[in-house]
Amino acid sequence: MKASPVVVISGLVVVATGGFIVGRISSDGDATAAKAEVSRPERVRPGGAVPASGEGAQGASRSADARSGGRGAPLAEKLQKMETIMRGENQLDRSRALLALIDQLAPGEFEDVIAQFRALGITQNRLGEYSMLLSAWAKVDPFAALEYARNNTQGGFASSTILSSWASIDPDAALRWAETNFDGTGANPFLVGVIRGIAESNPQRATELLKGMPFGEQRAEALAGMMQHILKQGPEASRGWIMALDDERLREGAMMRMAEPLADVDPKGTAEWLVKNPGQASNRRLDDVYETWAGKDLDSAIASLNTLPVGDQRSIALGGVISREASNDPKAALALMDRYPGDVNDGVVRDFVRNAAGKDPEIAANTISRITDEGQRNATYQRLLWRWLETDMGKAQAFVQAHQLPEQVTRMVTRRVQELQGRQ
């Protein structure tokens, strides 16, 4: 049996590398996954676990002949070809060539090819190819692939990718393996890949598995893996899916994760949805949604802002609109702030300063005094002046001399000037 390019590509759809934790956004990403996958050296664990199913006996009985033999060219030649492919600079050409090579591999050759691939070093730019190899192996011998991943990798990327690929064609077998091979406490990390693998074909079953997981990183990763498939159903259906989650923390996490991509296709509906469902997640995403909306249709975003009652939501929404306008036209954004003096709080001013600084640091600096909280005001001065001194030291120093700033700010300016002049 061989993995066709179409099968391999379909397996890539289920690969996700997000680090979203329900209730917050993690900074982990592809680079972290790459680092984790190469942090454990290649080794074979004596007496490795035997898969507990009938399929496992078949998968575990691979003959030594399969490892050396194969389809057409000798294994050594395929290994050399893989290395040549991976040294190419054009990603599209690499992918095409690797797909062709994968189609020539016998089931027993994947382990050697993947070991050689990993020995070359996995970088963020190579995770796609790594996923292709793992997904293809999962199609022809998932048990061997998973045993290899457990013995030689860490971080969960490899096993999750394999399980996703397997679950997309045989969800029952993949789920049975995931449940049988987890003997720890807390969330089962193997379910992340299974959920991702079945989310497209059976979102209801994937949702039930997701809801059964306890709060934590694994559930967050599973949620991130489901997101692309839920969003395909459209904005209204996606929002309905989120609101049907009866676990409040899971619902809040889904709202946090999906509000921005929903705003890209339906800013009005997404903004109205968040306003009608106040809470931590909606408040943290409302400004992002209005910022997206203002970028698409500023007049409509302002019109919607005018319908909101005075309070936190109105100020948050204003901050989003100001953020977008300040990055394009700081003077227009400042004029817009002056239209809503009762809604401008410290957060709105900070949004303006942060986004206007790159375009017009002087107008941004002159607005910092509107921040009422002394600590936040001083910190904002320091952040802006730190960058401004680097881009235009003369104007930044002139601003400092023309304004009576707190001593801690002027001390920082003095140190920064000395540091920059020392580099010259």
C-alpha cells in the first residue's frame, strides 16, 4: 500500500500548531514545536509497548525485509534524494518533490527517511515537510509511526500529527489507540490529534470529545485544531457552535479564539454578538473586532459605536476604532477622540499612542499627558521615548526639554542617549 499525493495533502489539513490555552492566547507556535521535536535524540526503547488491538499486531509485525527493500530504488538512494530535496530553497518545489518521493516509499522505509530528515534539523520552515512525512506514514502504518514518535520525539507535535492523519480515515481505531495508550492523570494528550482528525467529517463527535476533556493546555490545543473546521460552516453557525458549549471556560476560550477570524468575514455580526454576550472574553476581543471593522468600513463602525450605551463596552469599542485610525492618520484619530471625550479612558489613550507612535511620534507623545494613572503614564512615556530616541534623537530630546517630565523618565532618556551615542 502506498500513500498517494492526494492522501498526503488531505492529511496536512488536520495539522495545527497553535498554542491556544482556553481563556488566553499562548505565545507558543511553530518554532516551539520545531524545537521540541529535535530535543530528544534518536533512540529505540527496548521492549517498546505493543499496541493493544488486532490492528496493532499486524502493524507491529513489519518484516526486516520491508526496511531494506522496496519500491524501485534502494533505500540509500531515497535517503540521499530526500536530503537533496530538503536542501532546496524553493518551498513549493520541495513539497512537490517530497510528495513524489513519499509515493515511492514502502511502509517500512518511512522510519529511516524520517530519522534522516530529523537529523538534518527541523526548523519552522520545515515543519510542513515534516508533517507530510508523518501524515503519509500514518496512512500506511500508524502503529509503527506512533511507536517511533513515542520513542524518539517529545512535545506532542509528531504523535498529534500522526493521530490526526489516522483519525481522518479510521477514527474508531485512532480513538481506541489514544484511550488505550494513555495511562496518566488529567487530560489525555493523544485526544488532541484525534479530535483534529475527525473535526471536519464529524464535528459533533469531535465536539463531544472536546467537551469531555478537562480544562488545560491539551483541551486548548484540541479547540485550536477544531477552529478551522467550525469556521468553514460560516459566521452564524460558528457563533451558534460556541454559544452551545455548556462549559463556561470552554465557551469563553472559543469566543476569544474565534472572534477575530469571524470579524474578518462579518464584523457587524461579530460585534453585535460580543455586545450581547458581555464577559471577560467579549471585552478582551471587542476592541479587536471594532479595529477590524474600522479598517473595512470606518463609517459603519462609528455608526455602531454611537448605538452603544455609555460604559465599558463603548470605551472598548472606541479604543478599537481609534487604534485603526491612529495607524493610518494620527491627526484624524485625535480628532475622533475629541468627539467622544466622555468615552476616552486611559486604555483608549494608550491605544492611540501605541498606534500613532510609528506614524507621528510627536503627536503621540503630546497625547500621553491625558493618561490619568501616573504609573501607566510614566511607563508610556518611557516606551515611546525609548524608540523615538533611536529614530530621531534630536526631536525626541527637544520634546523632553520642552516638557517637565517625571525624574524617572528623564533618567531613562539620559541613559538611552548615552547608550545610543556609545554605539556610534
